Amino acid sequence: MEISIDEKVVRIGELAKRSGISKQLIHYYLRMKYLHSPVNKSGNQAFYNQQHLDRLLFLKKCNAEAIPLAYASAMWERKAKFSAVQKAKRKAGGYSESQTKSLIIKDASQIFLRKGYNNTTIAEIMESVGITKPSFYYYFKNKKDLYLTCLDSIFNSFSKSSLDGIRREKTPLGRLEKRWKAGHAYAGRVLTSINLLKESLRHEDREERARAEEILRKAWVDPLAKDLARGIKSGSIRPINSEIASFAMISMLDTFSYREILDQKYGAEYVLEAVYDIILHGLLQTDRS
């Protein structure tokens, strides 16, 4: 006999049997709010339905993948809210194509950042967003297409959040400093995205490499190179290859960001200022030909 949301409810013993999760652990999930309350109570007996079973199986799967239960529970709540909104939208005429695509990109971006490309499945993305396989393939050719679209969206989001402050800065060196500090402020998200891009830059597929390069250049290399070129033109920066220098600065942000997490000797600001000082002045006491 299967549990049906509309017709049947069961007690905790049956719920434990069907989910493969002990009664003690279910009680713990209830106390911690990882599992929602019973549908009703009669004396000391509590009753549960299909939604409880589905949620328990989801938590079980997340636990096996080493996903924190608090995060998994929040994912489920978000999915449930999305499903409710989706039903309301369908009654009112449905989501537009652009809204649906944006929702897919938003949820998939979080999953890719957390699990990487290889450990993420299309089924997981569809489950998170609440769409069918035909809907997924209507918007994206495959998982790789979505993956690169997500990376582009992540960098665009970062750029928009820091662009106003950078635009207000008139001096080339001031703009470089603001870009550097903005990149560090979003270091976790940005560096994870850059490392994901590196995988695609090394891929054997030419189209994938080209898309990854386009994203990196648009988000980081070209803006940095333009600031450096302005500085060279104004005389505040010595003549250098601005494109190669841009790649060097991105690599420094990536590498030195790990120093501050090794121990508590140096804080983020100290590391940030030290590396920026190296970029501006180099290592020599005086300029040499």
C-alpha cells in the first residue's frame, strides 16, 4: 500500500519503515525543524503523509552526498515554495519563457558552485527548479550549455554589483584598486567560478574553450587591461603588456586568497594590501634599467 497525500496517512513506525530512517532520527529531524510537523495528532499519536516521506527521502539523499542537513532542509523549503508559486502562476497564465530560464540559471548556479560540474546532474537541477526534462532541453542544449551560461551569469552579477563604484573612480590606479578589492570581497564565489572556468579552458572541445575564454575576458581580463592601458597612456603606469598583466593579477588574487585561511597571523586586509603593493611597486628598492 502506497501513501497518498489525498487519501492516506500513517504513523511514525510506517514512515520509518518506508523511508529507511529510524524513528529516533525522524524525531530528531522534527525537533530540528528539518522535517515539518505531522499533518494531525490524536492523543499521543501523530500522523504523516506522502510529503513527509518525500522530504525524508530527499534528506536521506542529501546526507549521503555530505550536504549539511540545514542546507538540505532550506533547499526543500525553497523548492516547495517554488512549486506553490508555480501552480499559482500556471493558473494565472504561467511563467514567461525568460522567467523560467532565469529560474533554471539561478538554481543551477548554486548547485554548480557547491558541487562542481561533474557531480551535478540534470535530474538534480530539474528537481530543484521543478521542471520536466522536455522543459530543460527547450532552454538548453545540454548540461554543458547550462553550465557555461551559469558561469556567465555569475560573473555578470558580480560585475553589476561592483560597477557603479568603479565607474565613479576616475584615476586608472584607483579603478584597479577598486576592482581588486571588489574581487576579494566576493572571493569565495568569484574564485570558485574562475576555477570552474579553468576546467573548460583546458577542455578538448573547441567550442567550450571559446565560450569559457569569452566569459573570462569579458568579466575580468578586458576591464583590467583597459584600466592598465589608460594608466600607461596617462604615464601613471610604466609600459607593459596590459593583457598579460591582467592574467597575472587574476592569478595573484586566486593564489594569495588562500594565505589568509591558513592561519590567523594575517587578516584579509593585510594580505590584500600586501599583494596590491607588490602589483604597484614590484620588489626592487629602486627602478633599474
